[in-house]
Amino acid sequence: MESTRLLTAVGPVSSETALAVKDLVALSTARRGVAPISEQPLLSLTDPRRHAAHILVVKENALVAYAQCDLTTPDEVAMELVVHPDLALQGIERRLLEAGAYVAEQNDATFSIWSHGPTQDTVSILLNNGFTIDRTLLRLERSLLSDDSGGRHASNSPTSEPQLPAGIRAFVENQDERAWLEANALAFAWHPEQGKMTLADLRDRMKEPWFDPSIFLLAADPGTQAIQGFSWLKLEPDSRTGEIYALGVVPEAQGKKLGTTLLEASLERLGERGCTSADLYVESDNHGAIALYQKFGFAEVERHVKFRQTRD
């Protein structure tokens, strides 16, 4: 480990460093089959508005590990990290954890870490070092090659968009942003990340190559036109798996099976776009949502676990 250097910085990193981090994440994802760092930290790399600490491990002038500590929550520092697959479990992870714990201590905050697709070894190491499981996020997936559970057959060369159910329309840019943010905050008031999305967060995602307003579905009240529910779909370029990125219903519209209608419309639209499968993320304790997704043929394929370090 003498040949490695650990560097820290607060605030946005350079575009060159950001590219190196994304390349390292892509390499790890290709090797493991699971992305080691989620979407938000990657968006935060060069964002001057995001309060984050960056920890880089460099070996022979090449980036071999990276961790980001989210400092936006006053009483908690949450870390995500990636280590070059060839150097995994050789001590770099422990150095990153120690650095993250120090950042949390300096901020008088608790320390937590997300582990995406953790192995049993990872779970054991964290539990044996004073961490407990705080949250579990499930990735569910289903095939779109048959319509057994509400979706249509996928088409390899879609020629037109499916007709949407009455009352459901596509998102309109420069019109629906603030109304959607209000609906999202109501629908996900209980959620620590989704419900706090800002206009800047939304616009960051609208700049991504996967954003397509025609597959951002809104359900509006027939009278007031207020947004009652939504299903935001994400389809990465050249991907055959479409993600139900965020599906929510405002409290006053719950009980009307609007979630079911939006889910059916989402699966149809993804199928018409040529997707062969659909996936989504859901909290493991959101039993109502999980029951709905299972009814539509979704099954667990991946776990993402947040561990929190207990304080003396």
C-alpha cells in the first residue's frame, strides 16, 4: 500500500477527475454486474451546489479507488465507494472507511455507507466493525417478452407510441416542472431522497442522455388538471431494459387504483419502445408497493443495503 496516495477534497472535482471516476465505476460495473455507486453521487461530481467530500486513492498517477461523502444532511454523512476490481479486499476499502468516519466525526454526524449488491463477506465485515443495517433497497425486474402480467410483447422496431389511458399525458418541458415537484414531494414525503428533489435536481436529470419527456407520464385531475400521480420512465441509450424510475401517487388520490393504471401504461410504453425487460427500485419495507409489483410479475434481482455505524 506504500505506492498509493489518498487525497481528499470538498466541492466539485475537475472534469478530468470526474471522467476517471466514471470510467472506474463503469469498469467495476462490467466486472461485478452491479454499479458500485448510484446515480446521485455521479451527478454531484462537478456540481458546485452539492455539498460533498471526495476521497481519491491514486496509484502510479492512476485513480484506483474513489469515495464520496454526502454532506447535505446535517446529522449524517453517507458514503458510496468504488475500488478497482483488481485491488479489491486488499486494504483500500478500510482506508476509505476510516477516512469517511473521520469526515463524519469532524461534522459531528453519524456515518453510514451504501453497499450495492453486497456479498456476504462485505456484510460480515461491516457488521463486525460496528455497523448495523439501516435500509434495504430492492431492485425488481420482469420480462416484457410476454403479456402475462399486464405488459405487451416487446417490439424490436416500434412504429408509434401506444395510446395512453384517459387522464394520462406526457410531461411537457418548461411547463410541468414545478407542478411535478409539488406532486413528487407529496407522494414521497416519507422518502429521504426522492421527496426532497429540487428544481435543480430535476433539471440535472433532464440534461441526461436518457431523459425523454414522452415517457414521463403524468395523471391529472380532470377538473383542476393538478398532477395526481406520475410514472417517470428511464431508458438508457442502446439498453433493452427500461426502468420505472419513479412512480408515485399523491395522498388525496390514493385508493383509486391510479398506481395500477400508471404501471400498466408504463409497461405498455416500454414494450412499444422495444424493451425486453423492465426494472425498478423499491424500499424493502414498502409492502404495498412490492405487492403491486409482484402482481405484475416483478421479482427481486438485486439488493442495495445502507449500513449505519453505531456511535459510542
